[in-house]
Amino acid sequence: MKKIKPKKIARKKQKRAVIKKGLCHEILYKNMDWAAETAAYFGFNPLHFPEIIKDDKDKALAVAKEDREKITGNLPILNLTERISIIRDYIEQKKDKEPQPILASYSPINTDLKTFKFGLEIIGSEKSIADATVIKTIYEILREKESGQMVVVINSMGDRESFSRFVREFIGYVKKNLDDLNPICRQDFKKNPLCILSCGHEKCMKVFEKGPKPMNALSEPSRVHFKEVLEYIEILDIPYRIENSLVTDRSFGCQTIFKIVLEDGDNCKTLAAGTRYNILARKIGFKKELPAIGARIEIKDFHGKAPCSKKIEKPLVCFVQIGFEAKLKSLQIIEMLREAKIPTYQSLSRDKLSSQLQIAENMKIPYTMIMGQKEAMENSVIVRCMANRSQETVFLNELPKYLKKILK
């Protein structure tokens, strides 16, 4: 048997230590498909989707049964059992002990090549930047393969109390106007009151226009959260519209809910959907809520090329931001560097300068870009060499060219 030299053993121990800290980019940045490669630029580590076990299915049935009103939404892409399996895996793998949040991308094995599926999850952050990061990443992944006009359709269900208030008001309002609904919708209303929001009948839509809206029932924290998400989308110049009828399964969905649609004249095709599911962890036995947001791409009759393997390099620069103004511009900067093919690492859900710089040092990333409030106002960043701590202020329009020069 071949003996392993002490140095090799030391290197293996060091690599295991890196993985234990959650800084496993040297392992994870292997051959990835185009979707995982795009997601990696925005901080998502490619992982295998956890196997759904019997206990996950049993808990999903229990949660659905507990919701006595059996009110579900209109986004079947978002699955309760999948959400439960992700939370279980998060706890079993002790990811709650790692630096938060956890960003993961999932490329399930597809036997049906006509349907493309892909998923993103951010667990451990309740901040609006997490919602914006998921939306931006999904949008850019789709933009790689779809050439038509894509629009983000978005709404907020608010926290649990906010949405419960809306449901009570909505049911009461519809009962008073039941005779004005389409006959089919009258029957559906008895089984699932919220499903009629997306019925599309002209008679029903006239009734809904004057009825209560989820956004009108939002608590102040929920209103602020949604306002910030919209600010991110606007500064990213992503086409969007607010749709009051957009809701998802209330057994797990809360706060931000969105879908990305491909519009072609009167035709509208849903390509992806996502929602927050902070309330789910407590429902399946945990002592407190676990902030999380997830999204799924599911394109049937997929005419693009099958995902091909690509190799992505280890990050050469780390983006560090301080303050809300810097966060607003952060996703634009990351997209700029992605288009310039400059491998970048970021931790947008962190606020402290010291913790972000520490990650760059642990990962041995040679250069760090720092943007604070002053730099955000001036459209610039501070580029710092981690080896000798020298730094220079660079304007954003010159940044890709400057980084390519120093990285040669």
C-alpha cells in the first residue's frame, strides 16, 4: 500500500478545516452547468438537492392538515415537501453553526431533457438584500437562454398576522359579492378561497379590483421590507409589476413572493417562482422562525441546449459593502464583473466590515473591493491589495479594465 506523506496529510486536514468553516469554494468551484456558474458569481454554492424522505412527506401532510381552511396559492412550482427537506438538511448538516446566511444552488438530475429545473436557497437572512439576490440571480440565469421580454411579477403576503388579516377581509368581502362571480369560481371558492384570485374571468376581476389587497394589510416591518426589495429591483433596472392576486401556499409562504414570466403578446409563460418561507421551521417543530427564501426555475418544453459543464476559477476579488446605499449598488457591480468574467466572492447579507474582510483573508483572495456610503455616492470602490494593504480608489466605469490589468 502506498504511504501518504505527512505533508499530504496536513494538506488534507487543512482542506477539511476549510470545509468545516463553510469556506468550501475550492471544492465547490468544479465543473458546473451554466445556471450554477451564474449563481456562483452571486455567492451560491452548488450542492446536491437533499433526498426527500418519508418524514418530510409526513410533516408536509401534518402542516397542510393543520391549516384548516386549506387555503393554497396559485404557484404550483413552489413545493411544501421540498421546503421541509431543505430545512431538515440544513439542521442535519449543522449549517446553522456555520457563518450565516447559507446560499445554495441545486441542479437536480433530470431524466426529462425537455424540462429544465434549477433551484436557489438563502437560509439565515431576513434582510431584503437576500430577496433581491435571489431575484437578480434567477433573472440573469434565465436571460442566458431566453431572448424574449421577461418581467418579474411580485407581491408581498407580509408576516403571518398580516396575511391572516388579509384572508379574513378577503373571504368576508367575496361572500358579500358571491353572486357577482363566475359560477365555476363560486364552487371553487368553497374549496379554496384564494385560488379564485387567478381565475382570469372578467366578472371576477371586476369584483377583485374593489376588494382588499394583501399589501394593504401589511404590518410596518413587512411594508418596509417590501419597499426595500422594490428599490433593489428598480436600481437593477429589472422590469417588474406588482400583482395583488399573486399568492402562494399560506402553510409556508410569507413576505416576498414573485414569479418571472416570459411575455409574448397576449401569451404569458411562467419560467420561475420564489417566496420567503420564514414561518415554516416553527410549524415543523423548531422553537423559532428560520428566515429563508427559495426559488425554482421550471421550464417545460425547454428548447435551449442542455446544460453543459463549465469550469469556474477560484475568486480573485472579494466585494465588501457597508451601508444600505452600497448594498443597493452591490448586485449591479457583481453583474458587471460577471460579464467581464472576473471571478468574484461576496457576502451581501453581512454588514460588518471586519467579518467580510476576514472571509477574504481566510479564502486567500488577493484583492478586495470596498464600497461605503461615500463610494456609493461617487460611483467608486476602494481596491485593496490584501498582501501589502495598499489601496486605490477606482470609478465603477473603469473597474473591470483596472481589475483585469492588476490580475494579470
